[in-house]
Amino acid sequence: MASRSPRHRPPRQARGGALRRRVPLRLLLPVLVLVALAAMLMLRGYVHSEILADHRVQKPAPTTQVPEEILEGGPVIDARAGKVQSLSVPDHRLVLTFDDGPDPTWTPRVLDVLKKHDAHAVFFVTGTMASRYPDLVQRMVDEGHEIGLHTFNHPDLSLQSKKRIDWELSQNQLAITGAAGIRTSLFRPPYSSFSAAMDNETWPVTQYIGSRGYLTVVNNTDSEDWKRPGVDEIIRRATPEGGKGAIVLMHDSGGDRSQTVAALDRFLPDLKDKGYEFDNLTEALDAPSAHSPVTGADLWKGKAWIFLVQASEHITDVLVVGLAIIGTLVIGRFVLMLLLSGFHARRVRRKNFRWGPPVNEPVTVLVPAYNEAKCIENTVNSLMASEHPIEVLVIDDGSTDGTARIVEAMGLPNVRVIRQLNAGKPAALNRGLANARYDIVVMMDGDTVFEPSTVRELVQPFGDPRVGAVAGNAKVGNKDSLIGAWQHIEYVMGFNLDRRMYDILRCMPTIPGAVGAFRRSALEPIGGMSDDTLAEDTDVTMALHRAGWRVVYAENARAWTEAPETVQQLWSQRYRWSYGTMQAIWKHRRAVIEKGPSGRFGRIGLPFVSLFMIVAPLLAPLIDVFLLYGIVFGPTEKTIMAWLGVLAIQAVCAAFAFRLDRERMTHLISLPLQQILYRQLMYVVLLQSWITALTGGRLRWQKLRRTGVVGAPVAGAVPGQRDRRSDDRRPVA
């Protein structure tokens, strides 16, 4: 699509003449958003033990290096300050301990039962769960319970380095500090049991933990509630013999803990009746509290950590909702496209199908041109082969490369050149409308070529007096490069299937600038082509719908256009398209509350366009984000199968579209790569457009440098032989 800017301001020069290069805010913000989302997703994976988690468990080892007093001692091991001491809980005193929490379902129920029976306990929390549910940690402290460390990610520390052990301890403390503003001196190793089970692999870890200032707490009564053996069995296993004191191991997380809660509700009153007290560990040992308050920078570090984790949880929840939305939109769109485009094709291809009386009267073809010297001759020559009577108006919009002179030198009949100062494409088209001799006006771009039958096919729908505009079948002429092939797939699979669908729904959003036709009697009441937006073709199409005109699709009116050949060109074009479409939707937003044809388009067309052209492309990369995350950190096989399922749906839709357009299927070989790479580019472009709109930015027209590779059709051949001599394809303002 030809486009231009009346003026181009040269870039500022810094001292010494060097160009001052700055990253535009509209480019920087999408990058920052992507980096932030990736960081939040990685953080979420970390606190869900999907990243850096180690689930290996050490096999039993000899006990030759473990002191006898430890193997035969109590469940509390004090290896601080170089000493080794074993401690036991006094008789008739029980210390209930709960591992692996806090859990949002079961921990509150455990706390409720403890509060009901006025009992205290020790909760050995993991850093991952404490980070995700800080309110529960705070409740534990507020209700008088003690907190202990259970590492951050629950690895077997006997398999870890000292650096990893320090990391597990510090991150666990950071989470507790952020949640409750305290530090704790209690620690329980994952996968631990009785002190008699200490061996040559775990004992050095216990010594190292002691050197870091922690009491290691194991147990001497295991309820084995994680096996869910039944309430009676849990109570039996948790009850010590002969009135002895004990540290009881239970769990408030890691699965269904309903039996644990029910057992507690019976266990606590029964043993209290037998003279037992349920205390914190330090209360039972008559020792100073294990908690110490944290202030200053350490406290704020902990709070910042909790804030970031909570943010990552919420953002991930939003992403999951977005993934569900995009999944629904993608599948819904594909189903609609397949059903409605198939219906459209069957309807217009029936032998007896007619739009109305044949349209044989001459039409005017408008060719707005700005610096199209490399393309304009092919464009005009293709029109001269038209099977329908036409007049051609080439509106030279202030070209500086001799475009007008080239057309005049061709000396062709029924071809007129109209010159004007550079004023933009809408102004050029309006100038052409004012000089057109005929009521039906065909519009095309200066880099596009028509087939001989294109104009005839394009104007036949005007046999229906309700039709105000017709969209043609725009095709990529230069599809011999990878980026051209990707756009070819997009044009056939996306744009043309969409147009068939929108035709049936009677809410066609855009007449392509490369090939479209209008009634002058439809355009004049709405003011012709408007320059209010950067997508004048979308703007005028929406205006026609609101005025009550039908807009239809002519599948056989084929036009071959020169698509962008570099990422920079494609970026410039799609950025303008996306931003212009947003402008058009905003301009016509009042149609949603209006009556009549305008209201119908507003309540059907605008939501469809917003969902399928703005929301869906913006959210589509979530599929790839979760694909990458799932392959690296999640269930790889399920993730790949899910993504392949989505790709299969797209492939079916693409194959159907190619069959309808009678295109060769070989171009679909690059479809998987297109879905991975091309979609990301479109996402960043769309995100940049959103940011431009939200920040009130103004976007200038972009003119793509043409190469003239799309030649006039010859004997039915597909245009598009590349001229390798020209490599000047950069976009210019």
C-alpha cells in the first residue's frame, strides 16, 4: 500500500556531526514489558518448584561417623558453636510439628483446630509456600505458634553443595521475614525422620546447619498421616507410650489432609485429659523463643520479595486467563472461518449465482502514486489488458522520482495523469474521485498489478443496488523469499478467509487499498476518503457500513501486490495498519449504541474486529510463551502435544484456505516457522501500537521503497519475478 508523508524532519545531529541515537519509548516499552513478563513467569516457576528444584533423595548410608549420643539421643540436635548436644522433650509434653506448608486449604483448618483446643505447634514451612501464602505465616505467629525452616525448594540437602544449602536457608528466611517480620532458629531437614536414622551423608549437613546457628529438629513420633491410613491409625501412631514427651510429625500440606484435621480434633482433647500439654518447642524445652524480630533493610528485602512473588502469581493468573481467552478466540475464529468461508464459496460458485444484472458500463480506476517509478509502468500496463472498459487516473502525489513523466511518456489512451502537491493518499484519492467520469470507482495501489479479469470481476457485485463497496482478492506477488512466503500464507489464510467470513456476517471491516471498488454515490455522502486515521481503507469501510451499504468480497478479482521484503519494511507497514485500525475503531465507537445499520455494525462488526484483529493477535504469543516454558520447565511431552494440536488446527485452516484460493500447498511448509517467528513480530508491532495509542503518540505515514518485482500478468502466469539488481528496500518517511 503506497503511503507518504508531506514532510520529513531530518534527525538531530549531536556535536561533531554524529547522529544522536536514542531508543524510542514506543520501542523500549514493548521490550521492557516482555522482559518483565518473562521475569515474572520465571519467578512464578521458581516458587512453584518448577525451576531449580531437585527431587533426588539420598539412599541410606552407614552410620559410622555419627556420634553415639546423637543416634541414641533425642529429636533436637544442637550443633551450634562447635558443640554437639541432643535434647528431648520432657514427659507429658507434646510438640506437634507440621511440615511442608502453609497450604491455603488445610493449614487454616489445622490452625482452627489448634485454636479451638488452645494448643500450640511448630510449623516447618518451605520458602515456596511461605512466599505464596504469607498471610498464613503471619497468622501462625499471631496465634502463638513457632515457625521453622524446611528449606526453600525441599531438596535433600545431603546431595547439595554448601552454597546451595546456604541459598536454601537464606531464601527460606527471606520468605518468612517478608511474611511475618521475623527470623527463626529452628530447622528441619527435608526427608528426615528419627535421630537414629542419621547417617554419614546427613550428619555432616546437620553439623553445617548447626554452624549456621540453627537447631535441627527431627521427630520421635511419626503419625505417617501422609499415607492417609485413617483417623484412628493416625492417632495411634502419634500417641507416645508411657506418658513420655515427644515431637510428633504431621503435615499440613502436600495433599488431602482431611484425616489429619479430623485426627487432631480428637487427639488434642483426649491427650489433654491424660495430662499432656501442647507447647511450642522452646516452651517445652524451657528455652528462649526461636523467633527474633527483623528490622531495617532486611525487613524491606523480605517484603519486596513477597510483593514480587505475589505479583508474579497474579500476573501468571492473568496470563492463564489470557491463554484461555486466546484459545477460545483462536478456535472460535477458525471454526467460524471454516464454516462461513465454506458457505461463502458454495454460494458464490453456484452456476446460477448472480449479484444482479451484469455490470458492463465503464468504470474509473484510481491509482494514487508517490515515488512509484519502479512500479508504475507495470501497474498501468496491467490495466491496459483489462477485459472491462475503464479509464485510468494516475494521481501523482508530489513524486520526486519522475513517476508522472513515466506515465505520460507511455502515451496510452484513457490514461490521465493528475498532479498535486504531496498531501497524502486520502487527498490523492479524493482528487481522483472529483475527476472521475464514472459512478463506479476502482482503487488500487501504485505497486499493484491486476489480472485482465480483475476489474470485471470486481464490479459485478454492483449489480445489487444495496452494495456500496467491493473488496478484491489481494495476493502477494513477491512470495519467493521466506518473509514473502509468510505474508502469502497470512494473506490467503488470514485476510481472504476473514473477508469471506465477514461477507457472510455483513460486517467487512476493510476494503484493501490494493484492490477495491466503490460507488461514488456511496462515498460522497460520507465525505469521501478521510485522513482522520492512518488506515483510510478501514475507516471508509466502517463509514459505509454505518451508512447502510453492503460491503462484499469478490474472490476472483485478484490483484498482485508487492509485500514488504525486509523485517524493517514489514514492521513499518504493520505498525501503521495496527495503529490505523485502532484509530478507526475508536472513531466509529459510537456505532455500538446507535440504531439501524450503524448499530448493527457497531454491535457485531466492531466486537469482531476488536477481538480478532486486536485482542487475539496481542494475546496469541502466550501460546508460544507457555510452550517454551513448558518445554524447559514443565511437562514437556504434554506441552508439545498441546502446541502441535493448535498448529494442526491452523494447518487445516490454512490448507482449506489455500484450496479455496486454488493456491499451491507447498508454501505451507513454512507454516510452523511462521507461527513461531512471524507471530512474535506481529505481537510486538501490535503492542507498540497500543502503547502509542495509550501514550497519545502520533504516527507518521511510512513509504516503502519499491523494487518493481511484481510485473504484469502474462498468459495467466503468477507475477513476481525478482529483479536482483535492485536492493533498495528500506522504508523512508
